[in-house]
Amino acid sequence: MAMPAAWEGVFMILLSSVDLIMVGVLGTAAIAAVSIFTQPRMMLLTVARSLASAVTVLTAEHFGGGRREQAARVLRQSLGLGAAVLLVLHLLFGAYLPSLLLWMGAAPEYLALALDYGGIALAAVYVTSLTAILQAIQLGFGQTGTVLRTNLQGNVLNLVVNALLIFGLGPFPALGVRGAAIGTLTGTLYTLAVVGYSLWRQGILRGSFLPDAAYFRELLPVFGSIFSEQGFERAGMVIYTRMVAELGTIPYAVHAICMNFCDFYYCFAGGLGKASTVMAGHAKGRQDWAAWRASLRTGIKWSLTFSLAACLLTVVLREQIFGLYSQEAAMLPLGSMVLVFVAVLSFPEAQQMVCAGILRGSGRSAQVAVYSFVSIAVLRPLITAFLLYSLGMGLAGAWLAVFIDQSLRAACASFLTWKLAQYPPGGLTQQLENRI
């Protein structure tokens, strides 16, 4: 269950990198125009992914308890709610897109290109949001392989259309960044159509899409916790990135490269976290304490195994890895040093994702939101500021702050998971007492 979800994250980053390389052929202005849209896109996706994660948690529990129709009802009502709310948000972003991009730091020399790209890309984000909600039930059912195959097909189509429309191959016109946006929209529409048709054939999308009071009582506590967690992470990352950017051009360039490489294992570990959420949700739905304990043991064991492999490979090959991104000799010593932090970071990163996944699947999303807020939004900026401004540690201090943040979250998640294992919730407690 974990491997398709883990490799999906890795493949998505690889395809995204190829996408950016294609746009990069058009010049620096084109890269900036496409990249500046990243923050508005992530802001919108924070809402969609939070709703999708809540659907995954709820449907996993219903599916584990044999309540398939109840899981389908949660999905349908979430899709109805999400489609309406996200449409309003996307229309607002579209109406104020020029001001929004300028606020994000867009320069006048590429603003027109950014708007050319952003108008179409905004529609693609809406389609992606609906797809994420639909695929949430597939994740909740444990069908991670289906999600991997569908997303890969959509992204490969995206790259093909990009190549045709960015450069104007054959009979197709050369549309530049607009072609890149059309390629993204084409790929996302394909993915949405495939997922929607599959769920329709299974009968999951047949029924009312209007949310009722019972749905809101079930959804809001889970959604609120997950949205708070992701919102805190977004806010904390903005503050952290702003402080790192002040270190200068070369340190920030090195930081950006190392962070991009760090994302590969981060997304891989995210697959382990998704599988842990689903397995814990299934066990909770069945009231199966033994399966819950097994999912915890399995997740931790494999997170340590993969983290050890990632750490060793990164340390041994750090110069070659950095050389793939940049050939500038002045950047290599600093980049090689930071990649050591990236290597060691693998351990707390994966540990906290697996344990947080267990907590979410066990109905403890609020606990994850609380310690995430304290660590990401409060402690990480304070620690970063202290290491950068008081101790003058430079980029090493910035990455030490990330390591401390991840370690604190790993410690909190591990402690709460251990505590839950000693005193399991509701029916699990009763089942344990019966067995004793």
C-alpha cells in the first residue's frame, strides 16, 4: 500500500522538474513567470488537500468497518461542498490575480507572461482540486496503485502537450508559457475524467451531493485539524524562506537546490504516512487492535530502513548529486555541507510522517495540528532567527533549524503514538480488556 503512494510523490517531482526544464528553454523571464504562480497555487491546494485528507481519514474508517456506502456518501457530499467553495475561491483569485502576483513579488518585466500563464493554470488548479477529492476515497480504500497509475498517465500527457505547444512542434503553434498552461490543464482534465469514470462505474458517485448536518458534524473536526496543520506549515515556510533569502544570492541558490532534492525523500516518506493513515483507519473501523499495532510496527520499521538507505546514499554521493543541479565551483562546498543535513534529516522526517499518519487514522488529527503549530509556526522561525542573527551560523544554521523542527515533531508524534498504544480509544480499549 505504501510503495505506490511513495513512488507517486517521487515521480511527480521528477515530472515537475522536466516541466520546468522545458519552460526554462524560453528564458529566465519564462521561468520566473511560471514559478511566481507557485505560491497562489499552493494556497488554493492547501484547502483542497486538507479536504481530501479528511475524506481519506473518514472513508478509511468506514471502509475498515464494512460501511462502504457511508464512505461513498462522505465522498459525494465532500465533492459537492468542495466544488462550490473552491469555485468561489478560484474565481476570487482570478479576479485579483494581477495584484496577487505583484504581492507575491512578480516583477513588471514578466508580469504579462505570468498572467498569460496564470489564467489557464488557475483552471488547472481547480481541476486538480476536484481530482484530489475524488482520489481521496481511493486512498481510503487502500487503492494507492490505482492513484499512481492514473496520475502518471495524466502527467505524461501533460509533458507531451507541453512539448507540442511550448515549442510548436509539427502542425502545432508555439505558444510559450501559455502552451505550458494548456498542457497542465490537459493532463489534469484527463486524470479527472479517468478517476470520475472509474468511481461512477463502481456506483460511488451515484447519489446526492448536497451536504447535510450529519456530514458536517463528522467532517469539520477532522478537516479543521488538518487544515490548521497545513496552514501553519505554509505560514511557517513563508517566514523561514524569507529569512533564508536574506543570506544572499549564492546561499539562497544552494538552499533552493538542496531543498528541491530534499523534497524527493520528503514525498517518498509522505507515501509511508498515507499508508499508515489508511491502515490505522481500517483497523479503527474494524476495532482491530492487533492490526493497529501491526501497522504501527510495520510503518516504523520500514521508515527506519528507507531512511538509512537515503541517508547513506546522500552522504556518499552528495557531490555528484549537487553537480546535477549546478556546475559552479563556488557553490559546491556549501552545497555538499548542506546535503549532509539533508541526509540526516531523513530519519526524523520519515518517523514523524508515519506516526502522524497513525494519529490521523486513529482520530487524533487535532493533536497533530497542535504540535505542528508550535513547532512549525512558532519555534522554527524563532530558532532560525536565533541561529542566523544571534549566532551568525548562515545557511548551516537555517538547516539546523529544519532538523530541530523535524526532530521535535518526530518526538511529539512518537510520544503521542506510544501513549495511544497504551490507552487505545473507545472500542479498541474494550477489545483489549476483553482479550485480557
